[in-house]
Amino acid sequence: MIHHLLQSGEVKPGARGLVFGVGSERLPALFAKLGAQIVATDAPEEIGEANGWKATGQHSAASSQIRYEDIVDGRLFDERVSYEACDMNHIPDHLRDFDFNWSSCCFEHLGDLEAGKQFVVNAVEKCLRVGGVAVHTTEFNLTSDDDTLDSGQTVLYRRRDMVELVERLRSRGHEVQPFVVAPDAHPLDFHVDAPPYKNIPHLKLAYEKYVGTSVGLVVRRGR
């Protein structure tokens, strides 16, 4: 996430960034340190509570919850980072003309596969200026390109779903980096975390009958 956003050249002093589903992320503090103005958003409190995200520390309701003074001076953070609630299925019209936006494993929680895809399209076309960059990650089904969880509190995107989304974005005039799933090349590739999940580094986890990992798309708005 950080690599692609920095590589895009859009994170710089005076730039405007938008994050969805911020939770307890440290990225707003980092990008504020680099001079960007950040609007941090998370789901309305009732959604965060209903999904259990508040109870597990995965939901924020104020910018003070993501102020990391080991990264950036608190005064600078307060000057450069603001917070508001945002339902990702209904992005308000005033969140527009940003230079970059991102979300980390959020759009699989919007109800079904299509809702997540439409969110990515909206995040690009409603929220970015032309030339701006979006980076969004989600949960990916490593078990099957056919059978998956296609609706509910969490869905799992198959390769064919991600390829279709890439093609949809390109057909609408946007530049999308190739979607590539890296081959197993690290010892962690051969470890699958399973419930009860442990608070240790992992690349893959078991969810119901599937093995999942995290994948992402990098999109530059073309029109």
C-alpha cells in the first residue's frame, strides 16, 4: 500500500488523500508527516458496532484514535488529518477531487461481490481528480475460482472477479496495473492461520472452508 502510493508520486506536500475504513491504521499519520492533507473515514458507528469492529479495535470514530505521535507531531497531525463517518456503499458527494485514496481489506464487507466492485469504481470516479491514484486491497479466494462466499458480512473475491473488475475499470478509461498473484516464495506462504487466529504475521488464513490472502488493485483515474 505505502509502496504503490509513494511510487505514484501523488503523496507530497499539499496533496489531498482519502482513506476508507481507517480503523486503527497508521498510514494517515505517515502521509501527514509527508505533508499531505488527509480525510480519514470509517463506517458510521452503528455499522462498526453491528459488525463487531468496535469491540475488536478495528473501528475509529474520531481522528484522536489514529493520532500516532511516534510518527508525526500531534500538532501537525491535527492540522493535516480530519475525520468523518462514511458509508462505503453511499459515498457522499463532497468527498471528491482527491489526489489519492486507499482502503485496506474493507470492500469485502459491503454486502456482496458486486457492491465491493462498485465501491472501487466509485472511489476512482467520484473521489479522485483525473490523474489521481487509488489503491484498494481485499480478501482473495485461493481455494477456488468457482465456489466462493458471494454475499454476507464477508465475501471472498476469486481471480475471475478481480480480472472482471480490472477490465471494467479499463473499459471506463482508467489505467490499472496488471493483477498478479505472486507464486509461493516465502516460508510464510506455507503457513495458514486458522481460528482462533493468532496475533502473529501471516500471509494466508482459513475462513470457513476457504484459504484466503490479501490482494490489491492500483488504479489511476483516466477521465
